[in-house]
Amino acid sequence: MSTVFTKIIDGELPGTFVWRDEHCVAFLSINPLQPGHTLVAPIDEVDHWLDLAPDLQAHLFEVAARIGQAQMRAFSPERIGLVIAGFEVPHCHLHVCPVNSMADMNFSRALPMVSPDELTAAAKAILSHLGARD
């Protein structure tokens, strides 16, 4: 059975993408910790990040860094947080999130849902500093 992320990647469910290449995608979280909270996930379903091939693991971190640099320019946070938790969806994903304190990384404080307009605005801000991507 496909994960919810595979359904988003395949276009069966909506997603607000800021990156897509032959190996991975990055899309905005619908339950963000902060505006611009982005998930970087491999296209192939791999549950645990330790099971990623080394080259794919390196690629995901490279993409996360590029997204994080764009988030720094777009949102001017103190830091960019990076978390790999893996409990919510059995499909490896990196949380890349603009943060101003450790409290901003508390998943129990994630917004329950944001509007499509808010996701689109955050994606445009990231893309304006990232360069055009699918």
C-alpha cells in the first residue's frame, strides 16, 4: 500500500511543492511548526533514513540544505531546524523548518492545518530564493 507521501508525490493528493528532481521532492507541511516548514522526501518509499542508500541520503541532505538556505533568506529566522523523526508517516522525510528558538521545534505545537493560500505564499517565498523548480 502506498504511503500518504507517495500519493502526494504521484499527484493523487494535493501538495505544495518547492522541489522535484529524479530522486526526491520537497513540499510544505500542512501541519507546520512555523511558516515555510518543508518536508524533503525520497520519491521511492523508504521507511527509515538509515535504510537509504548512501548517495540518496547525501542527496536528501544536500536538497535540505538548499531549501534551508532559501528559508533563511525568505523568512529571516534565527536558525533552520532539521529533524528526522519518522513516526508520522512510514516514508523517510526530513523536516526543514525556520525557527527562532527550540520551542519552535516542538511538534506538539504544530498548527493543526493551514490554508492553501498560506501554503502557496510560503512556497512562493521559498521559491523566490531557491530558483524555479517543479
